[in-house]
Amino acid sequence: MNIVVVGFGKMGQLVKKTAEEHGHQVVMVVDITNCQDLDALQEKVDCVIDFSHPDNLSWMIPYVKKSGAALVCGTTGLNDLQRKQIEDLKDSNRVIYSANYSFGIAVFKEVLSLITPMLEDGFDIEVIEKHHNQKQDAPSGTAKLLVETMNPDHEYKEVHGRNGMVGKRQKEIGIHAVRGGTVAGEHTVMFLGDDESFEITHTATSRQIFVNGAIRAAEFLMKQENGSYTMKDLLFKN
């Protein structure tokens, strides 16, 4: 594939390195400072991979539409309008948006969708996410993804941390963000019942797992028709 990588940060650099190791060509690394140079590209662009900042969508989405390139987007902190703009690309492009490209997290979601309805009457639910001290958004996009999986119909009140006299808990999911050090990412969902509890934890030890998933997602999109896809589609592609 010919790939355009959006963002010069650590993720962008790792995407470029890994894509090239997989035999793909990164024809340009781009952000707001040089996005105008995209129009001068001679190479046909097969896929745009974006792990940057929501502000870049203002020029990136028009370019994806114009070029017909597939889009793999992992930028977090998007608002509802920005997420809709990405979803609307499905009519003209192949697109995957995910807050987390780890295959472990994709399986985590499937497990949660199965067990949450079984436990809703007798167990309380809490979510704890931990990330490095440079992460800017909280709670993490992955934490939101897990909560959306457990609470698709908004039957639970989502409580972001607790402080003061909060009273007896209702039917709610508590969501807590921890920031410090170099933690790549850790997400725990706790189910707390009477005299018993259990928890599921996914730990990322480096950013490489997200990049590996993004490259696999890009390769998957090359074989698809225009439309919007998810990591679940990759899990069950066979």
C-alpha cells in the first residue's frame, strides 16, 4: 500500500516504521503544518492512518473524500460531530474508526457484551483506566468504548469519579482515570456482587500493539467495499 500517516508524534513515527517493515510505502507524514502539500503528491494514496489530534480532521476528511483513500482513524477525544463526519465517509470510502486497535481489547468488548446482561441484577460495575502522564484526554477513548459496550441503551448512569456525599449508588457505572509515569494503557472492569467479585484487566505494555492492529486494519480495508467497519469485523473476518 501507499500510506499517508497523519501526525509527527510517537504514534505517527511508530506507524511509519511498522508500515515500512510490513512492506508498505509511507509516501508522506503530514500534519497541519504541511497538509497543503498533499495536493502535490504524485503517488496514488491507498490508505490514510491517523493517530493525531481532532483538529486535523478539518483538512484530513476532505482529503480522504477527494482521494478515495481508505481511512484508519485512532484519534481519541473526538466530539459527536467529528465522529459523525468519520462515519459519513462510509458512502464514498472504506473506513475504520476505533479508540483502540488492540485485538485484546476487541475480544474484551465481546466478552463484556456477553456477560454484562447476565450480571446486571446482582453486580455493581466500576471501570478503572490508567495511562502515562502525557495523555491529554480523560477518561480514555478505550474506557468510553468499554462503557458503551456495557451500556448501549444508557440504562446505567455513568459517574465519572466520586467526591463528597454522593449517597447510595444507583444503577450506575463508575469510571475512574489514573495518570502517571509511562503506563502505555491499562483498563480494568470490575463486577462487584454480594460476597463475591471478579475483574477483567487488559494491559498494554507498549504502543506497538495499537500500531500492529492499525496496520492489519488497513490491510483488511484493501479487500473491502466502501463502508464503515469495526475491529469486530477483523476478529470474525474468516
